[in-house]
Amino acid sequence: MSSQLQRELNKIKNKIKEVLRIEHPYIFDIDLDSNLYFNAVIKNVIDITSLLNDQKVRVLDIGCGKGHIACLLSSLGHDVSAIDIEISRGEQL
């Protein structure tokens, strides 16, 4: 992994920790460095946001689950709407 990608990965990991610690403290029982799912999510966020050149966009997260990605993208300044079949009517992330 290149040093630039590693720096970006660390930056996004720190942002995830900052955002999710507040609303989802249980998530930090998981070691993010060894968790393939979170590393894949982080890589996708890096890839997508790097294409935006600091533009803020509207995002629709369909099948958002607990909303981790939606919360992260929102914290980065994007206008995010998220929906999941498990979220009851009127419930918000």
C-alpha cells in the first residue's frame, strides 16, 4: 500500500472513530485494522470522495443498515438520505 493511500486510510479511520464513537460506541469493540468489512468500507469512501474533488453532493444510501456510511458521509459535509427495511417509519439515524 502506498504511503499516500495509508495516510488517507488513517484519516478516514480517524473520522469514522470520531463520528461513530458518539452514536455507536459498541463498534469499537472491533479492531478496525483487522476487520475486512470496515477496511473495504473505508477504501470505498476514499475512492468515492476522492472523485468529488471536495464537492459536497446529495447521497442516497439504500440498505443503510445502522447508517455507519451515511453518518460518515454526512460528517464530511454531504447531504445524505438513508433508508433500510429494518428502520421503522419515523425512526431517524
